[in-house]
Amino acid sequence: MLSKRMNPFLILLLFLSINTFITAQYNPLAIPAGFKSNTIDLTVKDDARKREIPLRIYLPEGNEKAPVILFSHGLGGSREGSVFLGRHWSARGYIAVFLQHPGSDESVWKDKRPLQKFAAMKKAANVENFLLRIKDVSVVLNQLEKWNADEKSVLKGRLDMEHVGMSGHSFGAITTQGVSGQKFDKTNISFTDTRIKASLILSPGASAKPNEETFKYVKIPWMLMTGTKDVSPIGDIDFEDRLEVFKALPPGNKYLLILNNAEHSVFTDRALPQDKEPRNPNHHKSILALSTAFWDSYLKNDLQAKLWLDGNGPQTILEPNDKWEKK
């Protein structure tokens, strides 16, 4: 027990020493030696909407029950994108479920002539597809619960449905915001799914200028990530717009990462044809480290991860011109 008369300087020194020890002990980039990602492809059939939702599921080693992370791709993407995320999260002990949303997936631009692709993508970025995506999330969560209890399912007993995270990029980020507490339009419509306990939002966005009223019902931890050159070719959303989302969020377990010179494609496996900046290998390293510490903190209740995340852990990964905020 610390003495009441202990020198404040010594108390501060002790605190810093403990924090430094935690930072040294906890490593969100560490994965088991020789780990090989195991994936399975499944399809969720939603008879009510006559809709099929393809899934790619990244499994950790062993047969133990594990927390679940859902991932929603951007416009024109598929369940096969952002592999670097699925592989690392599964190596860290998570079951990562990558959704594919028909109508706003790769089918939008495939088999189109070059001049037709952009028009087709722009047309697909609509409210109808947003609502379909929102419903996809709840339908997939319902099916995961069924598979978890099904003796014949490869996922029987594997899914910790009490600890579910949601993530997505671009259109998938807006999808994630929609199921994680954000309200929409003047009607304050809510699509929140309370089974989701934490959300990671890559290239956040909003159809109108965000305000505190829009986000005041966000009750779970959110981590936002963007880049100083994160401009979406569709939707006219730029870096400054993305920062407005963080500003409007209520305080308490909210985080923001800004990667210097990172473009919209930084959260994907490879650059896009229209990219102008060279890829920075440390960006993926930062994304993996901070996202993992976030999941460990709020889906595994890992105290070391939380101290790393809220302490000086991120600064050991980020480059000098990157920015890190929390509130």
C-alpha cells in the first residue's frame, strides 16, 4: 500500500514504469509460430428477402469458443477482400466473418466496360443497398447463433456470441455505423443491433454533416481509422468529412487513428489504379496493431491490451506524422 506521504514525483515515476512494463509485455502484432489461416466459405440464405449472403470465415487454431468479428466490405468489394485483416485477427484468436453484400459487391462492376464501371458503382451507392446491408448483418448474426447450436455445423460451439465486434470499410464503414448506434435522417431511425459490443470503422462517413444528435446513442466503444488522403471516388467524402464523425461522438472509449498520406485503399490488400501515393508498409502494421488491441480490450476484456491502448502503446507503432486521439 502506497504511503500518503509518498513523493508525487515517485508516484509518477512508478506509474510510468508500470506503463512501460505493460507496453513491453503486450504485443498486438505477435502471432503463434507457424500459424496458418484456415478459412471456410459458407452462404446464409435469407428466404424472407430471397437473398443469399456469401461468407468467408477465418478460423483460429484449436476448437475453443472464440469472440466473433464481422467485416463489411466497401462498394464493389467481396468477402475475399482485406485478407490481411482476417488472417491476423484469426491468428489472434478471433473468428472473423467477412460478409459479401449482393447488389453493392463486385458484381456491380464485373463484366462492365471501363467507361460503364464508374457509373454502375455510383448507381449502387444508394439507400436501398444500405438498408439491404443493414439487414444482412442481423440475418448473419441470427444464422451464426443457429450454427453455433447445430450439432451438424462445422461452427458448433465455436462462436462466442456474447462478444461480437463489427467492422467495415467505406460503404462497409457506414454499414457498421448504422448497426452500432448511429441514427439517420430527421426521423432518428435506428438500426442498432445490441449483440454488437464494439465497432471498428475504416474510412467513416455520413450522408449529411454529422452532429451530436446523430451519434448520441452510440453506447459501445468505437475506433475510427482514416488517412490524410482518404478521399472516396464515389460519394464526395473527403478526409475532413471523416473527422467530423469522431468530433460528433460522445466521449468514452472512442478512438481515432489518422495515417499520414494514407489513401482510401489503405484498408485493402493492394493499391487502386487511381492511387497517387506509394504504399507505406507501416500503415498495415499500425492498422493491425491498434485494431487488435481494441478487440482485445473490448471483446476479451484484456487489461494489458487496455493499458497498452490507453497508454503509450500506440506511439511505439505509429510514425511521427501519424495522429492518435482518444476521448
